[in-house]
Amino acid sequence: MAAFPDSVDKQTRWIGYMPGHMPWRFGEKLRALGVQFVNTKADDTCHTDRRLIAGASPKAANAFGQMAARELLASISG
């Protein structure tokens, strides 16, 4: 999975992304459930695993949209 890394979430209150401290870490919780991440930075990484399409950050928006459109077209064409 590609996702916003915990290292960025630790800084969110200083960069204005969230209004305050996050009491738990998204990535930490998912790793405990067996999720493996393909990125370590908030970059343009996108990843597809079965029917889950994920992007690492807002920088991934364009690639994510293209990937989602390709997957959708492939699912209806055949």
C-alpha cells in the first residue's frame, strides 16, 4: 500500500495539515495488521494491490487518477 507516512503525521500540527497532535499513527496500526508500505515519503507513489488503489500523498493525485481510470476501464472491458 502507498500511504501518507507516520513521519509526516508527526509534523501535521506544525504544517497546518491537522489541528493538533494525532494520538495514534496510521501506518503503525496498519503494519500491526500486516500491511506493507511501498513508500517512505509523502511523494507521488501510487500502488495497486488487488482492488485497492492507493496514493502516498496529494502529490500522487494525477498518477492515482490515471491508475484508477485504467483499472476501472479494465474491469468493465473484460
